[in-house]
Amino acid sequence: MLQTGIYEFLPQDRVIFGRPAHEAVVETADKLGKRRLLIVASKTLSRRTDVVSRIAAALAERYVGVFDECVEHVPRASVLQLAATVKRLQPDLIVTVGGGTPMDTVKVLLVALAEGIADEAGFDAVRIRVNPDGTRVVPLVRDPPLRQIMVPSTLSGAEFSNLGGATDPTRQVKDLYTGRFIGGQVVILDPAATVHTPEQLWLSTGIRAVDHAVETICSRRPQPFTDATCLHGLGMLARSLSVNRSQPSNLQARLDSQLAVWLASTGLGRVDWGASHGIGHQLGAVAGVPHGHCSCVMLPSVLRWNHAVTADAQATVARALGRTDGNAAEAVLDLIRALGQPYRLQDVGVRREHFPAIAKGAMQNMMVRSNPRPINAEADIYEILEIAWQN
């Protein structure tokens, strides 16, 4: 049977790499003709480094303010708080500086602005939902009134997608949202802006990028374009992350990791992913586990659980990571251990009493339901969690 498929490219104008962030932001504002720029940043970058202040100074009178109250796992209330700031300051472009938390906050904000969401309940109408049979409902979202450009400080890859997550604390579920123009119009990869990122966060989000690549290659609907970029990205990540740990001030190695994330993220939101990401969303919503550590503990376990149906793809992953026996789970674990990252659920604060809420929420996640080995019941989630507990 002839292979068929569709790959939709992001509406992303440019990726600028190896340039100082403040220079690239000003150049981008000039090119786009923007006059009122709001910076949305992590609190640490905003208050303890000069990354944000240098961008603000370079923008001069075009800088209208900073919002640095983003909250990890993006509770709905934090998005509404940013929305109030945007309505007060009336920017024509947002500069998002930081990792997945500020990026997702702005993505979901742009959905909220596009749809006129005024309270937490309003998000229910636009979140991606999963039917009992596993099919997904993706609401059509209007175009937002403004866009964002991104200066990432971690390796989460959120800058290369138009998919954002926000947590509903009532349901204890991290929901996903999408819209064609909610992602980064321009991405600026400045390795000097990442040197303040704590080692644990940098390296663990590097494993997050590995997760992006692996679940793209092992997708139930793989694509030749994403296979090519992700395989090359995996090799770059394995090499550069080790240098990042031993030589944290090596800017070329940090840039190599950023470029590898670009390659590893081509499937993000465009190729069906699986349970590593999907269950990981619930580890964050239920137990507060950071994104990077979610991938550290879930990816090897999901690879083991999926092996019967993805053995060939996993052998390709193993080779890209330098292992010749085809064991992708062990290849990933070897890298996680070499980087000094946790790889068992109990090591990241998950307790067995969390399992019911994780399993219940995971069955509502579109990535869990598109896992290459079908997940049809909470019992399947428990099996995977047990593997991740034992690891």
C-alpha cells in the first residue's frame, strides 16, 4: 500500500541563531514594524540576570513592560493574569524569554485573546478533547490579535510548535490548546542567554528534546522528513549534552544543543506522539514534576511497553544514540544516567497514591490515545507506571 500523509509547516518566519538576543529582537521588531513590545519571561531570568534588561534597554521607547509571573504547568488563572496585563499595556508584539512555562503561557493567552475568554471556565470550549473511542476534538480557534517571538533558555522545544498546555486545577488535568498563529513567529537561539539556566533544568529538558525525537520516529504515523531531522538531532543531542555537562560555558556546544532541538522538534504537533509525552503531562498536573524529568522517567518505560510494535523504529533510535543491539530503552537510560538525571518515578516525587489521578487524566490525553501500541484502559497506564517505578 502506498504511504500517504500530510506535513503542515509552522507559520514561522525565521530562526535566528548564534546572535545576541537583544540585537536580534530589535532587528525583528524593525522588520515586522512593531512599536509596542511586552516581554514575558521567567521570574529568574527577569529578576536575577541581565537577559531581559538588555532586551528592554535595546528596545528603548518600544519596550512597554515585563510580565514575569508565569507559573509552572500554566494554571488557567496565570493565563488570565497575563491577559489582564496585555489588555492594560496594549502591546503589538510579545517577546517571550525563557522555557516552556512562559512560552505555553503566551500560547494559551493568544487562544484566550482570540476567543475572548474572560474566566477559567471559558477555556473548556477551546481545549483539545478526547472522545471515549480515542478520537480527538480540536476546536477551530480564531487568529489572535498579536503574535509572539521567542528567546528560549531551555531545551524543551516549545518554540517550535503551535501547541500549548495549561492545567485545570479542578480536574487535575493538563489540557492542550492549538491555533495556527499562537506559536513563535520568529525564534532567536542565543546560547549566551542560556548560561544562567540551572544545569539540572538544561540537561533534563535536553532529554525532553530526545523524547520529542524518539516519539516522532516511533510514531504510529511516521514521516520521512521528520525521521531524517530527528535522527540527526538525536546524534547531536547525545554529543552536545555531554559537553554541556562537562563544559557548561562552551557556547558552541550549547548552541549545538539548541540546533539539535530544532531538528528534534519537527514532529511536535505535526506527527502523532505517544504515552511518554501524554502520561508526562499528567505527572506535571498531579505531582508537579517538571517537563524534563517527566521525559526522563517516562520515555524508557514507554519504549519498553511499546517495543512489540515499534521494534524496528526503536533499533533506529538505538543506532542514532550509539548502541548497536537495538535496545532504545537502554540507550536512552544510558544517556539519562550519564547526565546525572533521575529515571524512576519515586525519584521525582511521584507516589503510588498519585497513580489513580495520573491514570484517569492520562486517558483524556490525545497523545496517550495515539500511542503506537493502543492504550484502551487505565490498566494500561498502570502497567507503564509500574515499569517507570521499577526502572
